[in-house]
Amino acid sequence: MKKDVVRGVVLRAVDVKNSDRMLTVYTHERGIMSIYARGAKRMDGKSGTSSTAEFAYSEFTVVQKQDKLWSSEISNIRFFDCGMMNFEGYSLNFYVLELFEHIATAEPDADLMRLLLNTLYASSERKNDHRLIKAAFEIRLLSHIGYMPDVTGCSECEARGRELYFDVVTGSLKCAECTALGAEDTDTEPHQTLIITEGARAALEYSIGCPLEKLFSFTLVGEDLDCFSRAAESYLVRQLDRDFAGLDYIHNVVLPKKPK
Ligand SMILES: [Zn+2]
């Protein structure tokens, strides 16, 4: 029987009968795929961290049987365990896995794999900056899968260096003057716009185009960070047009909104 080896991150693990586990894995070799881990629950007992649980980056030797891929030889490469002290990192990684399960295809994609690994790593290693990591990840992910916003300046007059309005429907910016001029457009679709500071605009532009390994290598604080994170999340929710349990969790449990 032909064996094959794949390496990937477990996005979801569901226990099935006979101590087996059905895994949804994002892999270097085949993009997203389902793997049945033979005896996975018994393997758990032998080591502290599981190679077949969510957040595990593991190597699987797989064998095709009928219409399913089975694996009983699994070794863990890394486990993105944030620990109890890094609750923000844990919840962000949970959301990252959920997003990948939604957007990933069976097409291998080296850049997407690196984005996944780098984000899980940064989120589990850092003790703060999770809002920055989340927003930079969201914008980079969207840009990569075909929703790149145009954030270089006002889409009408190219103004930059001052406050602009980010339209999360079109993914473009407008200055106050051009917004006023266009106010009489008989556009039927309701537009949702957010104020973007120059710092937030620069962070959006950086997150789209910087080398992937430098994605989280910048600092942003205060209102700039507020605008950046609001823009990234609003744009993602609007473009992907669905709710994510991970987002509800982040907002309601981990980062409850500060009273104004
Ligand atoms: Zn303008």
C-alpha cells in the first residue's frame, strides 16, 4: 500500500469511534485535507502535548484506504501552546485556525502556510501586541486570497498624510473633500466607512506589502492601533460575509470593550 508523508497544522480534531480522531489539517503538500488518525486518543496518553490536537504542527504518514486517508505514524514538530498565562494568544490562535478552515483550499500554497505558522508562533510567543498581530494577519490574509484593499491614499485625489475614510465595502480610501463632493452620488449600496489615521493607513499598507517574515515587526499604539485593528476586522467581516465564533470569543471574553 502506497504511503505518503505530509506536514501540517491541525485546524480541527473530532473524536470518532475506536479511539480514532478525524483531523482537518492544513498541509504544505496538499493544502487543506482530512486525515483519520488511528488510535489518536491512545497516543495522547504517552506525551504531554498531542500531535493530533488543534494547534499541533505535525508530520503524518498517510495511507489511502477506500475513500479516506488514515495515519497511525504521527510525530509532532511543534505545538503552539500559549499556556494559561497567555489567554489572548490562545484565543487569537483559535480564531486563526477557524479562519484557515474557512478560506483554505486543497491547493498547496507556501506563502499561506508560512503566514499560518508565523502567526501562530508570534501569537503564542509574545505576551502582548495581540491586537497588532491580529490586524496585520487579517489584512495580509485577505490580500493574499484576493481581497487586497487599496490603501495608498485617497482613491480620488491621492491625498495622504492626514485622516482619511476607509470604505470597507470597496476597500478604498477617500479624503473628507472627495467624500463631500461624492455625497450626491445616487449609490444604492450602503457604504460603511471608518476614520483612518495616517499611522493606521501606513500600517495597512505595510501589512499588505512587507516581507512576510517582517509582518509583525512594527509598533503601533493609541488611536493609530485602534483605527488599524477596527479597519482590518471590519473589512474582513464585510468581505468574507460571515460570523466567526473566534471573534465573538475575543470580543466578549478576552478583550471586552472598554467603557467609553
Ligand atoms: Zn481626495
